Amino acid sequence: MKLYSLSVLHKGSTKANLLKAAYDLSSFSFFQRSSVQEFMTFTSALIVERSALGSRASVKEQEYLCHVYVRNDNLGGVVIADNEYPSRVCFTLLDKVLDEFSRQVNSIDWPSGSPATIQYTALDSYLAKYQNPREADAMTKVQAELDETKIILHNTMESLLERGEKLDDLVQKSEHLGNQSKAFYKTARKQNSCCEIM
């Protein structure tokens, strides 16, 4: 599970304007990184341009998923992640980033802003923090703990069933032993009956 890009854009009437972006391209070769970054920037802008106001969507591009959220105030965000990364966590991240961005950056600066002029530095830290969805998102962390508990529970149930089968064998043996004891008792009773005085 990996996040590659987190971008904040302004959706204009004809095109989207990149306001700020953060990238984690460490998994790509050094010589590919600038091309990959340009492609991710282009893709993010294109997705925001083609998304309606107030919409959320996930767009699959090869082995990547681009999650987009465009608010009604024309502020949009895009997260590019691999297919395994949970979409719910991506949309939680976009909500958080766009809310914080709109509080810190005046909306007058959005239409004409650029990454060089916008003073917002939290994207890199959010991108780093959300690399592990279990640690970043409380719901995902609880779900992971539940999954681990379920695995432990299944292991316990399996060992209990194995144990149960062994207990069944013991019960069967004890029932068999009970029959032998009963037979022994009957035989002993017959043997001792000859000594009884009537």
C-alpha cells in the first residue's frame, strides 16, 4: 500500500490550477521521477477539470487509483495511490487537507495561485503520515485490530476443535472402559455369587 501524490487544485471555468502538491516517488528510478511527477500533475489537473462540483470519484489508471474530491467552492484534491490502498482513507485524507487548506489560504488566492506563491506546507507531512493507513486513520487501525483478533479467534477455535476431537476420543475410550468395567463387575458378581449362602 502506497501513496504517490497528494495535490490541491482550484477548478476554474475552463481548467484546473495546481495550488500545491507533494510527491513520494522513491519507488521509481531516479531518471523516471521527473516524468512520473509531470504525468501525475497532468492527470490530477485533468481529473479535477472533468469532475463535477461537490463530487467524489476514484479513477483507475493502470495499476494506480486516482481519488478526487471537488468541493462546491471549486477547491479540489487528488490522491494517487496503488490499488491496495483503502479508498475510504484517501477520502478522509482529502477532507482533512482541503478543510485545513481552506482555513489557512484565502480563497481570493485560489484562482491565480501557484505552488510557488501558496504558503501551505502540510502536504508533505500528510503524505508521509498516511503512507501507513493503519497508523493514520483510526477506523482503519480499529479494523486491523479486529482482523487480528478474528485471526487469533479462528486459530483458537481450530485448536479447540483439535482438542475437542481428542476429548471425543477420550470420551469414547472412557465409555469403552465403562463397558469393560461393567463386564468385569458382572463377571466378578457371578464369581462371588457361588460363595454366597442362600
